[in-house]
Amino acid sequence: MAEEITINEQLIIDIQSIIEELLDKMGIVAAAEYKEDAVVQEVERTPKPLLFDIDCANPGILIGRGGQTLDSLQYLLRTMVSHILKEEIPPIVIDVSGYKQRRFKYLKEMAAKVANQVAETGQPLTLEPMSAYERRIIHTALNDDERVITESTGFEESRKVVIKPSNY
């Protein structure tokens, strides 16, 4: 069993400081805020990820096309935090101006609409290419819908979710 990781106020302050220092070195004026109750994923993870939302004047520069810059920034910050703090910490999720929260909600709603369409027509539908994180949201959102099944197809940047009728 995994050891319980203590989340304290100082840990939150230290991570915020690391985030803001990196952004400052990038020449981006921004503030990072810890969001205890933000939801950007369906699956409950233990320990619960620490979500920090970055607020800046030009969020697009940190989000990038399809969230790719944000994914890279999150990876970089996770690596920096674990290296600097030299202690076991919960997973860190970086959001920018609520982008991941809005995208999570949109993907769940889209998955339900597409599942209804697939169930009505009996024809499979292929969604646009998505990151592993976004594909996981679709799969999880439709996991309990007995009318459809989901699968990922394609390679690397071109991986897509296909939603099929369960009797297909």
C-alpha cells in the first residue's frame, strides 16, 4: 500500500513559488493559484492531484495548439518540483485560466451527444485526434453506457477515439 502523502500549506506555497519563478524566467507575468476543488478528470486518484490554475494576460501562449504547450509545461513543472523539493509529492496538474476544466466539461458533453447519435444511427463515429488525457476522459465518460463501446485507434499524434454501437 502506498504511503500517505501529507499535503500542507507550505507544500502548496513552495509549488506556487516554483511555478511563478519559471513563468517569470519565461517573461510571462502570471499568478498561480491552488484550486482544491477543481475537476479536470473523472477517475479518482490516490493521492488526489494538486491543481494549480495559472492566470495571465495571454493564456493562449501557455495553452498552445490543442493544449500541447500546457502539457509540456505541466511535465516540466512536475519534474522541477520533484527535483527541487526532493520529497514525494502528489501528482501536479497545471491549468491555465480554467482551460482544462472547460475542456473536461466539453469533452464529457460531446461524448454523451456522440454516444446518443451512435446509438440512434447504429453507425460508429470517429472523433478528432486527441491527447491521451483527452481520450481517457471520453473512455471514462462512456464506460457505463451499455449502448456503446469506445476504442482508441491510430498512432502518436493521430490517435483518435472511435465510438461504436455495442452490438457492432
